[in-house]
Amino acid sequence: MNLRALLIAALFLPLAAPALAQDTPAPVARLDHVAIWSADMQKSIDFYHAVFGLTEFPSPFPPGGPRWMHLANGVELHIQPGRIEPVTQPRRVHMAIALASIDPVMAWLKAHGQGWSDIAGTPGAINATRTDGVRQIFLQDPDGYWIEVNDALKKR
């Protein structure tokens, strides 16, 4: 390529870049927070801290209101007070938490007498049938919400 062609390309490539970028649409939304309704907020705070290492931070509400915890990438877990009815969701309705390894979570669950299952509900089973090699388990938090825990971070 000669110098003149390089100069022309250098002048017009920035004009073409926005058109090239349109081939992949930009995300229009990002997950901000996940909210759960808790019967015992301190028990929930303690659980999410112990199992996943989440940390609480001040919420903009007065004492007795929702409590907030940090997940990753700016996503928050909001724990709302006042649940009195049992949570009755199927396992397929869940939030998923990705880690580099699910082994520490399984060790914590074993040490605290809490079980887990695979997606089919087989107690103590680890789902390893995903074609990407990710292993996953399903457990319930103190309120009965289902959580998928997977080792997808090992791939990222």
C-alpha cells in the first residue's frame, strides 16, 4: 500500500468505525440489584456473608428498612424486611452466583448441615452436564430462595 492510500485510510477509517460497531448492538441495560423478602434479615445477612463473602453497606433507608450487600460488578443484593409467608418457588426460579470453585461453598454447607442438589433435585449431586464444562449446585438461603452456585468464573 502506498503512502497516499494509507493517508486516505487513516482519514476515513474513523468515520467507518461507528458503522462497524453497529454490527454488535450495545447493551441497553445492566442488572442493578436483586431483592429478596426476608423473615429474618440478620440471618440472611449472616448467610450471604458466610457463604459468599458479601459485605453489607449502608442503604439510604432508616434503621429497620432494607439492608444492602455488594455482589460483583456493581450489582447489589437488597434484603427487604417483613416476609411472613413461606417462599414457594421452584428450583428453576433462582439467582445464580458464579465463583472460581464451588468446593468452598460445598464445604461450608457440609460443615453447617445444609444440603444442595443438582437442577433435577438429586440431593448432594453436582450438575456437570453443561457443554461448557461448568459445574453447578442448587441450594436454598434461610428464606427458601433458590441459588445456583457455579464455577463459571474459572473459565473467565
